[in-house]
Amino acid sequence: MAMKRMLTIVLLALLMIPACRPAGSVPPTADANRFDAGKVKPGDRIAGMEVTLADVTRVDIEYLGTVRFRGSALVKGAYHYRRSDETHGEILAFYVDEDSLDRIPVMSHDNRDPWFAFTNLEAARTMFGIPDGADEASGKAAVVIDDYAIHYDYKEVFNTARLVEAYVKMEQP
């Protein structure tokens, strides 16, 4: 009888585990890096990063605003530098490869291409080895980022991150 009771308790505990989440976690969506912007709050963890600011407003069926994160991530992709971009001015953009997408948070309703601009532009240019006076530069790299921010609005906005380290793929002759 005691063994049957113990087995029942263990089975109930195992059934309850999926319902138990740490305090401050957002219920997961199909992809662990995608989140509902209407439910996110500071302290939540998404894709290994901690939410530090959630300033969003519901407009129709989506949320507009900014969500900021703290925590580093290593992502692979392509970088593109333009000194005089017609829309953004001087910009160093990073386009995340598909196999790294799960390492950056994404609002569940955000279907934009996954890219961000570096906030520490001068340091980033140095880390990528982009010479002063260059008009454009591009290549493949793996980067460590921090201070990731999602900016979502009806106007032309883009996500940002601070570059911590860059591992640039050198072209073979």
C-alpha cells in the first residue's frame, strides 16, 4: 500500500513539472526565442537574455514599441557597412543566419528579416577591420552581442545590439 501511494505521488509530481516555471518567465511559444510582447515584463528571460525594459503599446493585432535585453549571445551571419546609407546614414548592419535565429529574441508578430545595427559603431568598425574612409564593406562573421533591443513600429526602425567581439571569416586566396 505504501509503495502504491509513493508511486502515485511521484507520478503527480512528474505531471506537474511542465506547469511549473521559474518566477519571471514568459510562457514559451512554439519557438523558445519568440515571445508575446503583450505579456513580457522586466526580469523575464527569453533566448537566454533578460528583459530590462518592455515599453510596448497594443495597436490593432500587434504591439509597437521597444523591448530591451541584457545578456550576451553568439550569432553567425553576414555584416554590411555603409558610410552613407540613404535611409540610415552611417550604419553597420548584421544579418543573422538561420541557424542562429534561436539565439535572439523575436516578438511573436514580428515577421521582418532578422537583422540589427551595432550601437557602438566606431568600435564595431575597428573589430571588423573596416578601414577609415571605406564607403562599404561586407563579409561573414560570428559575433558576440549584448544589450540587444527590439524596436518595432510602423515607421522605418530596426533592432540594435552592442558588439562585444567579432570573429571575421577571412577570404581564402
